[in-house]
Amino acid sequence: MIDAEHSDEKAFWEDVYFDAVEDRTQFLEKFEHHSRTYPQTKVLGKGGVKTVHLSHDWKTNRDIALACPNGSSDDDHSLEFIHEAMILGQLEHPHIIPVYDTGMDEERIPYFTMKLIKGENLRLYISRKLELPEILDIFKKVCLAVSYAHSKDIVHLDIKPENILIGEFGELFLCDWGMAEKTKELQRDIRDSRLKGTPGFIAPERIETEPADKRMDIYSLGCLLYFTLCNKAPISAENLEAYVQKLSECEIPSLEKDSPISVPQSIAQIFSKCCQHDPDQRYQQVNEIIEDLDLYTSGFATKAEEAGLLRNLQLLYKRNFVKINIILFFTFVLSFVTAYYVITLQESTRVAISEKEKAQDITKQLIEKQEKDKKFIRKTMDTVVSTFAKGRSDSTRRFLENSLVIDPDNEEAMFNLAKVRLVAGRWKRATNLLEKVKTVKQREVKALKGLIEKYEYMPESIESKYALSADALELRLQDIYFNVSDDLLRALPDLSQQVDFVQRYLKLDNGLNELKFSYKAWIQLTNATFSSLVNC
């Protein structure tokens, strides 16, 4: 808790500078009362308002930077110097030098102490010809410091390379807040009203003595970006008067043309938007610059460049270069494989269609041939049957078997082949064939089945063949009768039996008015008789 005494002191320090100008003497006495003594050694730097010395804080046993004003030590000048210390005292940021102490020495000259930075300013540091990523990193750190100050309603108004320090280990600090002003508090005119600033970095409206505005710092940031990339200010002039003259005559320079290194379009547009002569056309907040920097470093289009579809597609490809190339590679491979497969499939289809057409032609030819063969079989069936009746059973069998291969449903061929099988004593085969005959010669089929049932299990002998030929003759199955009789005649062992056989069956044969068997039997009988006479 703050006690009453300290509360009053706090109120005094808050009010005296802004609202109690008439109490300047009391303020300076109070300021002097709280002072300490710091030794001054070598000069670290000297500007238009103050000189910075190397000093040492014996209480904390550390080297510090001690700032003292230049020139007159009158009250107005002292208050203006102390103003910078009070501004810095409100800012606690990694990129703003912290103030340690303020006071007056024995000669009533004000001072303030700061962190000692061992390094060099940005003008010297940038001469090393840095790469673009490092330059943008420096610029972003400055933007972060200014953005923080703006959040406290403080504008710097003197952003330039000399006021930016780079430490030995890369730490960055925005310095020299002597021209800084508050933007939202009514201040009395206790400071020098003359125009101050650095040619090449001061905003145009500042020249026209406009009130402090955050957009003035944004203009200066744009000039700083140009300087870091080109190692010179956008508009060069020896003094403010010459700068004002050139500013009214010159347009915004082209960063892409002036920079010795390649500057991306996005960064050039950030500079252009910062340095618009009309404050309303600039970024309205420093955070907007930081957002655009982050967009650029992430590979996206900045808001400043107002990128179209083509630009966004280019950036999309750039930030996904590896992924897109991998996808394109596999897409190409897949397309190639697909195309090869489609071509192969088409060729296979063409070959298959061609083979199918050939097969259809062959099938058609086979069918036509089969139909011709069937017609031929039907035409020659009677002739073949007649050869069977003449005793040519082997040639008849081969013809009928081939006929059934060509025309498996030919019942006429089945019936005739069954008779051949019957004559040969192949009873079961004959039966199987007869079972398939359903539409032709049903009377004869029935008669044949009857013969098979009667003689299938009867032992084969001359008498059984006599009986079979007699039954076939009686059933008017002449071809069976002729073939059985022919086989029986050849099987008789001697001439007397053959003559007896012929005499017995000539009587049966005469009843049918058939001479085929009689003619053949008489030839055989004549041959047998002739043979017996020769032997005698």
C-alpha cells in the first residue's frame, strides 16, 4: 500500500510537469533533492540535445550510460531534457532502453542514467551488406518498439538509423526519445516550438506543424525500411528547408529499382504504403505493418499489395513448393501409368475384339461346315445304310460315329449305329443308343430292343446266329438279317455246312423277294464248290 506521504509525492510528480508550469522552481528543487552523484568518464555519443557519457553506478556496481543536456541550463531547457527521461520511464519494452535514474548534479544540470549498450548504430551496422531476412528482422523489432510506445499514446517523431542501436549479441534498442510527445493529453507549451527532425525521415505533415500523430512514425518507419535496403534515405537533403522543397516535388521512389539487392514486391508495397504523403492512405496502426511482415515471412500476400488471384496462386506455390512438386510428380507418374494402362487396355481390347471377330468368323465357318456336314450326312445316310445291308459294317460304323460327332442329335445315325452294334454283339452300346432315339423309327426301335432282350444273355453259337437271322428276317430287318447271315456263313468250318446254311435260308429269303443275300450266298457257294473240285 502507498502511505499518505508517498501518495502526495506521486501526485506531485504526475502533475507538476503537465499541469503546474508555474511551479517549475519547486519542481526543479524537488528533482534536485532526489538526485545522486554519478562520475562522468568518456563520451559515448553526442547529439543535438544531449551528450551521453560512460559512468558507473556504485550501488549496483555496474557500468551505465549517463545523459546530460547540451548548452543552456535554464529551466525550460532542463524541463525539456527531463521530459525525455519521463517518457522513457513509461516505456518498458525489450527494444527500448530502460531508464535507471534521473536527477541534477551539483551545478543544477539535469541528467538521467540508462542501460549501457555496447554496439553500434544502425547506419554503421547496415554497411555490412546484410541479407534480406536479417534486415526485415531488424525492421520488425523497431516496429514492435514503436507499436508498444503507441499503445502508451507516445509517438517518437525522430525514428532514424542513428537512433537505433545494435548490441554485441544482436539486441536492438530504439533510442533518443527527446522529441517524443503524448498524443492524448493536453500539454502546455514548455518545449521549443521550432520544427525539429531529420531530413529524409520526417513526415510531410510534421513540416506543416500538425499535432503529433502516430502516422508520422509510420512514415518514418517506411523511410527506415528504405534506408536498410538502399543504404540511403528515400529523399536526400542537407537541411530541413531543402528537404521540404524536394518533398513537394518528388514522388515516392521505387524501392525495387533503387535497392542493390533483390526486393520482393510485397516489401516494396509495405514501403510504399508507409510513405504515402496523405496520412489516410498509410497504415493506420504499426501493428498492420507487423501483420504484413508476418504474412510475407509466412509466404502469403500482404494487405498492402492488394494481391489478385494470380499473385495468391504464385505465393501458394512458393510456400508449398516441395509439397506441390511432390504432388505434381506423383500426379505425373499416376497420369503416365494411367495413360499407359489405358493405351494397353485399348490395345488389348482391340486385339480381343479382333480375336473375337476371328473367332466369330471361325465359328461361323464351323457352323456352316457343320450344317453342310449335317446336310451331307442326311443325304448320304440312305447310301450308307445300304452299304451296311451289303455287309460293310466296319465302314458303316465309322461313318455313323463320325456323323454323331458332327451332329450329336442325329437320331437317324443313332438308330443305324445301334443296328451295327447289335450285329457286332455290342448289346449294351446298342441299348444306350436306342434309348436316345425318341422321334424316328419307333417300330424298328421296339423290334431291336426285343431282339436285344432275347439274345443279350444267350451264349454265342452257330445256332444262336441261325435263330437271330431268322428272327431279323421275320421282323423284316433285312440289313440285320443279311449281316448276321454273312457273318454266320463265314464262320462255318466246312463246305457241307455252308451249303446246308445256304439251302436252309434260301427258302426264307425267297419269301421276302430279296436276292441280295441269295446272290452273295451263291457266289460263296460256287467258290466253295470250285475249291472242292480242285482239291479232288
